[in-house]
Amino acid sequence: MRIAILGAGNTGTCAALELARRGHRVELYDEAAAPVSRASFHNEGKVHLGILYAKDPSLRTAALMIRGALMFAPLLDRWVGWNRDRVMLSTPFYYGVHAGTMVDPAGLKAHYARCRDIFDAERAAQGPDASYLGLDRSMAVDELSRAETDAMVTPEYFVTMFRTTERAVDPRTVARLLRAAALEHPRIAFVGEARVTSVGRLDGSGLRVAFRKDGGLHEERYDQVANTLWHGRLEIDATMGLRPDHPWMYRYKFANRVLVPLAPGDVPSITCVLGPFGDIVNYGANGLFLSWYPEGMIGTSHALRPPEWDRELTPERRHEVFRRSLAEWVKRCPALRALSFRERDVDPGGGVIFAWGDTDVDDHGSKLHERHELGVYSSGGYHTVNTGKYTMTPYMGLKTAERILGLS
């Protein structure tokens, strides 16, 4: 059986590693020169426990994220080996409830209590050894006192703060581990700097993958094709006659990194909710992640394939966006004022975000507040995969491999 996976981000690379582990040969395509170099690399790496999704009263998003979170470490251990020191876990997140929040503190506390119940049930279902990132067998979310809140953030901006056990992994470290494993595996052939242009059915059986590489157009035949592309998935689906039956949105979000080592107490990891959005993530020796919405959200698109934002952004524009984002966070988190770095320490990267919905997160009714419509859709030997969030990438990689093998 010939298998092609289109897109070598986290999900596609994890799927390839699982298939190779089961004895199958895989050809893994990507536009980049190396696997896991784009959106999966430029990310905050948060392994969600459903806390963020208080605007989804069905709790389907929280339940799905918690399942993916509890499987995150075991699945990476299966493919690359899990070591908390290797992946560089962040400090635990504080959730800062911003003035003008869409959900009041009482509503948030009720949501967080439901997340804890879901966590306990999911952990029990996964077995006695299940834990979150090899650390926690329970989930905690505790409200800070007013004095504790005021000591951490600028009081005028925040209604209250919650201390949580949610963390991030450094996505760049995870990317390097997955990249090395894929490139070194004898059953995985990486086809880099290749832009897939279409997939079609062949007479009789099989699928044709057309792609551009080295200035020419090439074609290969496969029995199974998984489309795990991120910013080009819908475009390739359309060549197979598959179009979404509801609205979608692509956005480009800055994922700024400041590459200076930090002590745990230097800067807190904070997610700002539920109105203005942004994150600070302290990865310790691996530095700081910083994003602020809307300064760092520089483009939206409803096209089947979004613009090539990465190529359009000059270094000067990138640093300008970083400076504006930092300025907004400095107003809110005084500890950032003591952060010492040079311009060359800043990597103002970014990546495309895909989600169902046609209005942005500042709309109370936006579908972007829900991320449960994820999964693998199959048509014959063609499989298109919506991962949804970074948290879900190992789990969706496993599910993609199982679908290709007819196991789910």
C-alpha cells in the first residue's frame, strides 16, 4: 500500500510516525524544506484543559481538549520519547479576567468546575496511569485574592485572576524532536519544498497527487492520501470535489519569542480572557512567548487558500508588531518591564490559524469560541483532517493513521 501524507506539521508528522511504527512506508509532503517548520513551530504550545472555552456551554470543546491533553505526553512518548526537561514545560498558567470580560467571574468559576469534573472522568477512562503531561492526576483552578491579583497585574485592567495547573510545552522543542524522528525513520520519505496542487481519483483505483517541485510539475499514484495541510487544506479538498458546508476563517497571528533565559519567578505565564486576548508564556531557559490581540492579528481570509502572509511581512513590520504587542502587555503585567533583551533576541514569527466561523473572537456569538468540530473525514482512500488546536495534534495524528489503516 502506497501512502501519502500532505502537510508535515505536527499532525501529519505524528501520523507518519505512527504508520511507520506499524511497519508501513509513508511519503510525507511539505512546502517547507524540513518537517514541522511553520504553524506548529510558531505557536504558544499550550496543552489546553478546556479552561479557555467558557463560551461553549455545551462543554464539547472542553471535553475534546481534555482528552487530547491527557493523551499528549503518552503519544509523544510513543514516537520520540517523553521527558519533561526535553520538551521544556512552561510555568503553570494564570488566567487573567480582563475588564469587559464576555463571561463574568461567577460564570467562569462554574465552567472551571465542570472542566475539573470532565478531567476526572476522562483520566479515569484512560486508565490508572493517566496524567496530564506526566505531572498531574488532578486539575486545579483557584481564584486569587484581590491583593494577589494586584501584585501580579495592573489592577485597572483585570477583574480577577485564577491560578491553574494548565501548562504549555515549548513547540519549537517538540518540533525539533518530531522533525528528527521523521527524517531519521527508514520508512518515512520526506518530500520537501513541494507544493501539492491537486489530488484526483484514477480510473480503476488509487489516487493521483500532483505537486510542484524543483520548477516542474510531478505526479505520483497512491492507495491512501491524508490531507493534513493547515493553510492549504480546503484548496486541495476542492480538487477532490469536497467543499465545506459552513463558513470558515483563516487568520494570521504573531507568535513572538524572546530568546533569553528566564527564572520561573521572572515573568508569570498568563492567558488573558475573555474579551481582549493574549498570552505570555515563560519557558524558563527557552525564553518567553508573547502575543496580544488585536495587535498581533494582521490578516483574515475566507478564501479556500489564504494569502502568503509569511512572505509578505518584512522584518521591519514584524518587529513593529512585536513592539506594539509588548507595549500592550507591559501596561498589564509590570514584571515585563524588567525583561532585558536585545533586538536580535526577538524572533517575531507567526502562523496561520484555521477555524470554522465567519466572525472574530470579539463577537459573543462567534464560532471561534468553539473548537469541537474536529476530526478526520474520509472519502474512499482520501482523508482530510481538521486538527483544530495544537493540543489535539498527537491525538489527531494517531486517528489519521488509524483511519488510513481502516481501524476507526
